[in-house]
Amino acid sequence: MRTVFSIIFAVLIIALGICSFIARRSKKPMGKAVALFEASFIVPVLGNLLIIGSNQRTIAMVGCYFFFLGFDMVMFSLINFTNKYCIGVGEGQKPPKFIYALLAFDAVQILLNPLFGHVFRLEKIMVDKLAYYRFIPNTGLIFHRIVDYGILAAVLLIFIVAIKRTPRIYSEKYLIILLSIIAEGIWQTFYILSRRPVDTSMIGFGVLGLLIFYFALYYRPLRLLDRMLSDIVSEMSEYLYIFDSSGNCIWANEQGFKLVELSAEQLDEVTGKLAKMFGSPDVNSSNQRIIGSGSDARYYTLEESRAVDNQKLSGTYLRIRDITEEQQRLKREMYDATHDLMTGLYTREYLYQRIFETMSANPDTEYYIVYVDVKNFKVVNDIFGTKFGDYAIIHIADWLRENIPKSGCYGRLAGDTFGVCIPKQEFDADFLEDKLAHFTIKSRLAVYGYHLLIHLGVYDVDKNDTNDISLMFDRAHLSLSNISDEYKTHIAYYDNEIREKLLWDQEISSQVYNAINTGQLRPYLQPIADRNGKLVGAEALVRWIHPDRGFLSPGMFIPVFEKNGMIVEVDKHMWRCACEILSRWQRQGIDLFISVNISPKDFYFVDVVGEIKKLAEEFRLDHSKLRIEITETVMMNDAENRMALLDEFRKSGFIVEMDDFGSGYSSLNMLKDMPVDVLKIDMKFLGKTSDKEKAKTIVKNIINLTKELGIVSLTEGVETAEQYEALEKMGCNLFQGYYFAKPMPVSDFEDFITSHSETGKSE
């Protein structure tokens, strides 16, 4: 018996020690309290081990002290544990200090037992021929037991209150400990009354310690978890099913029954209904199913996984999710990303993609790429407002839907431009010309209809065409340049002539900087004479002497540079050349002026006033000898700012000339406010009308008007003596044209100065 119980107590001590160590390292709030409780149990169990494991009185005496003092330690740690364990149920207040005082007093009186013998004494007895020592209680031990049992009763009361005040599903963690304490108290009482030498109730103390360790640190109310998880799963929007190893449905949540339109009583039919609806999902994977079609289609994802126990199938779990809203949202997002918000047509990028896919899928079909452009659409917005403009764009989109065959595709490229790809054999040019000739928009703002001029640029896609779709549209757009001013013709085709022009534009644009640096672009001077025919100045006109192509007329490159902005570099070069010539003339005593042209785009890319003033200062010129020539079109945009710049020129001493007056959008109202010194009248104005007398009357009155305004008149394009004499009689001040001389190189002009120093006229 001694050996068996010694082993049992030793095992309990080791187990309690391990539990104390684990609890001490735990980060949970109860960790330290449990560690102290487990450690305190070791002391009385160890004392009991010494009592029953030894036949020597001294060792048994030491064991008794361990035993009794250990009980005080157990009571102390039990109070501490109960205080923390029962927090939240109304009994978590700190215990009264007198309890600790009683335990301290009890420990002291036990330690004084060797002096007074008032607590216990040992008595030797023989059991199974083995010597044991048991203690005989005295008054002090009765006090000790009253203290310990009193504390134990208080703890039991706290646990009873905790059980009553917590939900039933939580109470089991208190109830089990309560029953364990009661059982241990009864066991200990039985030992005291039996006066047996071996205190077997210590086994109960060890078990109590292990139970407290588990319930305080690791216990979870599994029934609560099961119930709560079941409630959560039942209320989930997903459809959940659990099957046994035979494939029979053993559980489904509420949504799951709704999906298969069955009740809980029809659980046996769930498996068959699911198979009929979705088929068999792949195990351990997620796959999609579609039920229904069109607007009634529903989208689901099925996820099935297997539960395996010891490599044997124990059941399967099926999770079905309705992703219809997600799919519809994705479709809406895809639609919004690929369709124009206003018209519902394809966006430019998606149109390019669809055209590429269409052509790739039909390599033997010939296609036209059509660029649809609404002419002067800005005027529509300015007259009727943007609301009507939006309505017009939508109307055009609807027109495309009605007139483009299903085999074609179309979209909105930008604000008022659209793109179309159509099989060549289905493109009916006559039909489209007729439709576009009568294309009108009617609304509350335009009751009788507003005619929109729509041009179609067509690019013929060759079967072997490898050009990018965007380049095809660029070429279709280029074809519109042939009908930009046409109102009766609505369709233009990209051809070799346009291609050659495009290549030419690219070629000369790439050579412009080299042409400037190598002197290929140079000034030609055309004489300007006064009323007496005397040479007074010249206009600097750019000419290109190409090393390979020879002399290039301005019409071959100026329009290109005006379009792409390179005219700015050409103008700056001409300004410098003019300043160099004037500087040389100034040193040679030649008293002539030179007029230089300023293009409309110069004002956007260059500080025109600052640039020309800088050049004049660099060459130390008399500012009045460098004349600034602008056209009417310069004043069409941002007139107020342009007038301020011209006024700055005049204040700096430059002479400002307006070129081509009468050939554009002449405004008398603008003329009275415009800061110009010279008005150039184009003789082409007279040639554009069949009524010569009316034209002469207009020119005469313009000249008279300049006199009244204090502006010098200069007529350009004078080609005959008759014209010269007529203009001289009208009072014109200055003249320029072939009657005097054609534009010529600078060296020829300087020879011209010498040979015509008196009359300035050609022979």
C-alpha cells in the first residue's frame, strides 16, 4: 500500500508541477492565479507523501508540517483563484483582509507546535506489519480546520451564486469545479473521521487541481459553440449542405432548403434535387453553374470539400453561393468600360479591339474603315447650347444603329466623331449620300430642323493590310481634307494622292531644321514702292532651295508647317535673316525697310514681342526699319490680347502692318480700334468678282477710310500699269506686285536697288 500510494502522489506532484509551469507561461488573464493554485497543491500532497512513505518519526513530523501549512497555502490560492474566476457574476470583489489575517495566524500557531504541542502530536501504529505515523489532533488543529472549512464554505457559496447568475450554458464551468470541491471536502472529512494513516483524499486534491487547470485555461462551452455556430450558419445567405459518407444529405441550413424548394421534413430529397439542378460538382474545387437564361439567368458557384478520417471518407460539405449580383455588376462595369456613357456606342479603345477581332475572324472579307465627322459642331453648341448638342450626338448614334448592318461595328471616337467598320460589299455610298444630304435634327430648340453636315472619310482595308486600326482611322480622317469645304459631297476616299501628300508632309517636316541650319530656307525680297514708283522697302518671303528637288514654292511647304506648328521655327529664322540684312544695309547706308510676317501660331508658342525686340537690339537696328506684318486671321482669336501686343510693338518703335485686308473677315469695327500703321489691300479682291466697278468703288473707299484714320494704305498684287495708275489716282500710298518685280534672292534685290534707285519700275 505504501509503495502504490507513494507512486500515485509522486505522479500527482509531477502533473501539478507541469500544470503550474504551463499556466505560469500562459498569456491568459487567469494564468498566474492558476499557476499559484497548482503550485500550492504540491505542498500538502508532498507532505502526505512524506508521512506515508517514511517509517521515521522525524520525516513524518516534517511531512505533517508540510501538510497543514500546505492546506493554508491551498486556501490562500483558492481565494485568489475564485476571486478572478468568478469576476463578472457579482462576486468578483476582493476578499476581506481578515481572511488573510486568519490564514497568517493559523500558519504561525502551527509553526509554534514544536514548542507548545497544542496543534498535534504523532502516534506510531502498525498496518500490514509496517510502521506508520498518524497525528493526534489538539486544540490548535481544531482551529486550523475551522479556518480552512470556513474558507471552503465561502468559496462554495461564491460558486453557487455564480451558477445562479450566469446563463445555463455557461454554468457548467462553475458547476464542475463546485462539485469537485464538495466531493473533495467530503473525502477529506471521511479521512478525518476514519483516522486512517493514509490520506487518500490527496488524490482528490490532485484531480481538483487538474480540473481547475483545464476549465480555467482551456475550457470552451462546446454546446454553446455548437448552438451559436448552428444559428450563424442557418442565417447565412449562402446555401450549405452536409452529406454523410454515402452521399445522403444529413443537414442543410434554411437558405439551402429554400434553394431546392424543400422543407426540413424532405431532407432525404435534397441530394436528388441538387443533382438535378447543378449536376455533380468537382470535389475540392470551385466551379460555376448558370440556371436559366437571358435576364432570368442566375449564377452560382459550388464548392465541395471532403472530410477524411483515418484515410476514410466521413462526409462531404457543399457550399453554394449565389453570385448573380456580382456577375451583373461585373457586366455593368464591363459595359461602362467598353461603351460610351452618352450614346451607348463602343468606346474608341473597345471599337479598335472589336474591329481587330472581326477582321481576324474573317480574313477573306474586305472592309472599309469609315471616319464620321460632324462639321462645325461647335457652332451647334454655341447656337443651341450643349443640351441640344448632346441630343444631336445621341441622334447620330441612333442613326448609325439604324443604318449600319449587323456585320459591321461602330463606336464613338471622340466628341463629335465616330468610327465604323463595315464589309466593303455592304457599303452603299449612294444610299449614304442621300441620307446625309437630308440629315436634320429636330427638337424644341430647332422646330424646323437643323441640318448637320456630316462627312465620311473612307479607308479601304487591303487583305494584307498590317496597319494598326488607329492608323487606318487616321488615314480615313485624312481623306476628309479633300472635301473639307464641300457641302454637297459627303464621302471621301483615302487614295494614293493623299498617301503621297502624307509622305511629302512627313518628309519635309523631318528636314526643316536641317534646311534652316544649312541655309536651304532663305528670304526672298519683293520690292515695295511709293506713289512715285520709288523703292522704299521690301517684304521678306521664305523660299526653299532644296538640294535634291530644287526650288520649292511656298505652297509646297508653308501650309504643312502652319498645320503642324513648324511655321514658328521658319518665322523665327526669317526674322533673324531680315535683321541681318537690315544691319548690313544700315552699315552700307541703304535706307529701306523690310516687312516680316508673323503667323497666328507664333503667338501661341513664342513671346513674339520679346523675341523680335531681342533681335533688333542684337543687331542694333532702327526699329522703324523692321516692319511687323500680321494677317486678319491673327485677330480672329483673343483679339483683345493681340491688340495689346501690337500696341506694344508700336510703342517700341516698330511699324505694324495688316496684311490681306479685304480678303478675309474684315471688320470695320475692329479696324477703328486696331493699333496698325499700314493697311495692305489685296488686289485679288478685285479679281474675285464679276462686277469690277463695284469692286473699284469698295477699294477706293477703303483707301479713303485709311486716310481718315491716319493709316498708310499699301496695295499688293499690282501686276499692270493700269492697276498702278488707277490705285495711284485713288490715293494709295504704297504698292507691291509683279508690276515692279517678283520676289528675288537678296543679292539680286541689292542689284535691283542699284539699277532702280530712281524709278523702281521694271522695264
